Amino acid sequence: MFCRQCGKQIEESRKFCPFCGADQAAVAGAAAAGQPPADGKRRGMKTATIVIIAVVSVLVLAGAAVGIYFGVKGSSSKSKPVTSSKTTPNPVEPSNTTTTEKIAYLNNKDIYLVNVDGSGTQKLTNKGDIIDFAVSPTGALMAFVSQVGNQHIIFKMNADGTNVSQVTLPEKGLADNPAFDPTGKYIYFTRVTPEDQANIEANRPYSTGFERYNIAPNSVDHIYTFSGMQEQSIVGLFADPAGGNLYFNHYGSDFPSSTPYKLTLGANPVATVYMPMVTDTSQYTALAYQLTGFSMNGAYLSYYKQALTPNSSTAPQIDACYRNQATNVETSVASYTQGESSQDNVKGMQFSSVDENKYYYAKVSAVAGSAWTLDFYQGTTDGTQAATALSVTIADAQSSEVVWHPVAVQK
């Protein structure tokens, strides 16, 4: 027989095991009662089992860790992460940013900003020498022209008047007509070099250069030269949001003389007449155009249309208009007769910076010496139009250009 405690073979009649001393009857009784032995092989087997289970568990966990490591490593080596189809993406927090609109304008050769309802006027600059400015499409930046003595220098700044930096060098010539491209990456401008300035003073033909300032790398590229000018000028530069080309007003020495040009950009830029002057018709002797801008998506073009009638006693009629670029349909939003007084004259028409179907125009409501009071109106391309609560006084309007722009403001 075998010992019931240690398992070794013993004689059949032995009561106690000669090897481990276990009482065979007691061990048999405990086993019948379902109790584990106090010591010996069965306990040793349980301990071994626990050890084996622990080892297996460690191996399983180690294998899982290795699998997770290579799974993560494999997914990170690919451009597209592996995601379970049942995974619910984290919800996107709603943006609290809202876009409103203000009007920036030039007064006493500094830039001011005001709400369309006439409240909250802010003075953005304290230079006292600014003669022109432009606003980026997002409203984040402004570019302005400072007239320092006989020099014209372009600067840029944040739309709140901070972080002013110089864009052009005065020794390279007169820089004018700043205009942002639709992406906000560039500032276009025109420049007359010192050599061409000398030609102007000597009454010789001269050229105007079209330049592009790349904001990020702070560099300037020359893109086009408009030659053969004499007693002429370029006023106003506009970037088309839809086509990506430039447009400008070319003025001659006679009246009216504004002719809009299109400057097609590319490997070989070329300037062509865009809206030619119309002359000698049965209704008027001349019809001239002056561009004022584009809607934010390029669907509409705004401009002045000036007509001279055959009757010399009748003053020129001027309309502020916009044109649907797709249908070529023209709409006049305001008209006035040019006379000795500036009363009731329209001074600027531009499309909104936040709504492609909304426009503004300003009308002179009062004249006091060199100061003009401008009342602002707004309308939409569906035919509605109304006066706003905005009225501003331009102290030096009689002696300088009236310049204003809608500005998109992020809050």
C-alpha cells in the first residue's frame, strides 16, 4: 500500500508511515471528511498550482503589454490613426467668436474706428501724417501711407493700432495705394522711383511700378511697370477676391478722365483697359468710371459713373453704382450733381466686410469751412436701403481725400 500522507509505498498492515510518520487511519478520516492534509504532497501540489497560475498570468500580461506597444507603434508610424468604428469622437466645443462690423475713417490725418451705430469712437493712430489706408479682408491688419515731407512711406499695423512696422523704404520712391490681397498674405502698392520723380518734375514721360509686399518673410517683389505716363496718375488699387487680379484707376489731365484698368497677374502680367470712357453719344459727351471696390466674394463691383451732358450749363451727374459681375446688371444706389458746393455729394461707396450682399455709402450732410459731416447709409443687393445712425465729421475734408473702409471685427 501507499502512505496516505507522503505517497511512498509501505507495508499493508502499517499504522504509521516509516517515512513521514503519518497516522494512516487519521489521514484517511480527514480525507473522508473533505479536509486537506496538514502537510505533505497535496499541499505541495496546491502551491505548485498557484505558482503555475501566477507565471501564466505574468506571461499573459507581458504578452498583452508587448501587443499594445507594437500596436501603438504601428499606428503612430502611419499618417492615419486606427480608430474603432464604435468610437465616438469628442464633441467640438462651440465657438464663442462673433464677427461684427465697424467703420474706419481718416480724420486730421489719423485713423479712427467707430461702430455703425455711431458709438465707441476710437483713435487708432497719433501720427498726424496719414493720407491713405487699407484694411485686410479679415480686419486683422491695416496698411497706411504716411506723408513725411515729400516722402510717401507705407506702414502696417494691427487693426487696434498696435505693432506698427515700416513696409517701404523712402529712398526707393513714393509708395502709394496700399491694397491687401484676398488671402491677407500680401500688400500690393504702387511706387514712383526717384528717377521717375525727376522725369515728372522735368515734364518727361515716367513709369509707375506695381509692387507686392510679402508679409511673412518681410520682402518686396516688383510685379509690373506701367510706362508712358505724362500728366497722369494712378489712384486706387483693388484686388479681386474672385479672379485674383488687380484693378486701378488711371487719371489723365482732362476732365472727366478716370479709366479703370485691369492688371492680369501671372508669369507675364499685362494691364488693359477694363471700363473704357464712352464719348460723343446722343445723350452725353462723355461717360467716365471710377472703381471703389469689390464685394467680399467678388460677385459685385462698386464704382462711380460720371456723365457730362451736351448742355454746358448742366453740371455733371454722378451716380454711385454696383454691378453684378455674373449678369452685368448695373444698379445705381445714390446720385448727385457736381457743383461748387460739396453738399449732398457722395463720398465713398464700398461693400460690407462681413456680408457679401450689403454695401455702405457716405453723403456730405453739412459743410463748415474745410470740415464735412458725413452721414452713412447702408443697403443690400435685394433693393433695401436705409440711413444708419453713424455720422462723422472730417475736419480736413476740404484739403485732403475722404477715406473710409468697413472693418470686420472678431469678438
